[in-house]
Amino acid sequence: EEDRDYYLERRYPAFGNLVPRDVASRAAKERCDAGFGVNNTGLAVFLDFSEAINRLGIDVVLQRYGNLFDMYEEITDVNPGELAKEISGVKYYNPMMIYPAIHYTMGGIWVDYELQTTIKGLFAIGECNFSDHGANRLGASALMQGLADGYFVLPYTIQNYLADQITVPRFSTDLPEFAEAEKAVQAKIDKFMKIQGKESVDSIHKKLGHIMWEYVGMGRTAEGLKKGIAALKEIRKEFETNLFIPGSKEGMNVELDKAIRLYDFITMGELVAYDALNRNESCGGHFREEYQTEEGEAKRDDENFFYVACWEYQGDDEKAPVLYKEPLVYEAIKVQTRNYKS
């Protein structure tokens, strides 16, 4: 027992293990980076159910977490619900090894009560919109919102838009705008197919993920973000010069589809990195290590960064994007910094 460090309870005594995902994830990564990780890689911390099992009984814990235990056993061949050893009457069960994983971009798209965006006819459902769960970064909550939006909201709202379309004349695809859009897409596809390099889409995708995790992840620094932006530009060059897509552009080509999406992911990565470098504060899921309190909490700067940022791509990777700001205005709630210490 004296060798254990209940680091979440130590750092957040009022909340213990019930801190939000981003707080727990940063704390776990910090412990591993400091050399206290378990396993032969050092990239894990223990999640131990022994105390809960001894307090509540194995049957109660299995009712709550049995599915989680089954999945963990299938992956690791270790069952957290099995007794590992008993010392002086105290039962110890197999602990689980956990480590933070890369999550997806948080939501924030504005929608009305029918989930329609500011672009008429374009609806946004799930965590991509700003609605109920768009800010809490929990995978289960995002899944719940996607299900709720899809099953219970859209069937009763999108039909209102579709009903209005009966009176709208059918659009002609012979217009020059359609021809221009189709020509641009075909040109991009032809460009990708002609590269004929040696790197697969998945290989470049994994490199992109590694860059985002190392330099634009849950803990960011100005130095790391600058390295990340430079690395992202190199990834784009590698994509444009060494990408290999098997098959042809005719018919179904999954690798071509992934390549088109990956090219957008690279742009998205640069956008996140530029905004993170510009925002000299810690706020929400954005944690700059240079901007934290003495106790390691997020240090916000509402005086200089109380706005929504929009970046305009300049069409040239050598040119930095242009920043536009929209001030945040809260009328119904009091803006305050969250604190998990008290």
C-alpha cells in the first residue's frame, strides 16, 4: 500500500477519481511522462477495482462494469474481476492498465432548435454541433447525443425543411457552378492518382496521428506547436509527392476515398495547431503548459482571448492563415473558472 500513489485523489481531494476526462487524462500522462508508468512500456497507470469490490461485493461491481471487464479480458487475457491474491485477509483483484487515447475534435457548430446550421439545408447532429454534449469531450456522451439527435430530433425536424422543398423548383445541374465544382473534384482525384509514390494512405495517416499526439495533444507548448506545424507541412509535402493509391479512380476505390479525407485531416491538423499556438492561455480541452496555476490547473486569460476564432486558409501552404475574431457574449450565465480543489 505504501508504494501506491492515488494521484487523482491526492491532487483533487474533493472530487477524487470523478474529475472530467481531460483532467484525468492529463494527470495520467503526466505521471507516465515523469517515469511512474507501469507495464514494460511505462505507458500505463493502474485502475484498481479492489477497494470497490471489497466494499460493494463482486456481484455489484460486475453489474456495473462486467461488460468493461469482459472487453479488457478479451484484449489482455486478464480478468479484473478475478482475485489475484489475499494478504492478511485483504483481497486484491487484478488491476486494469489504462492510458489516455487520442480523442476527436470537439463540437461547436451552431444549430437552431431543428439542428439546422446557418447554411440552409445543412444539418449537424451528434457532438459536431454545440448542443447538449458538445463541450464535455466524453465519448459515451457524444454517442448518446448522436443517437438522440438521429432517433428523436431529426425525424421530427428535417421533415419541416424537406416539406418546404416541394415548392422549390428543381435545380439544374447544367449551370456553370456545377461544372466548375465537378471539374475541381476531378482535378484533385487525378492529381492524387498520378502521384504513384511509395507511401500508403494508412502509413501517412499514422504519421499524422503521431504528430498530433506528440505536439498538439492534451498538453501543449509553444515550442512543441511550432515543431508540430513544421511537421504537418512536411506531412503535406510527403502526401503530395510520395502517396500511393492502388487501383483506379473508376468505380469503388476505398483507398482513394481515404486519401481525400486524409488530405482534409492534414488541413484540420494545421488549423488546430495554429489556433492552439495563438491562444496563450489554458481553457477547456486546450491546455498550454506555460499557462497553468502553481497547482497545475488551467489558467485562463479572458481579457485577451474571450472570443471565437476563425482562420482563413490562404490557398498556399507557405502563407500563414488569417485570423478573424468573434467576441463571446454571455447574458444568462456568470463566467467563472472551474476548480476541482475545493
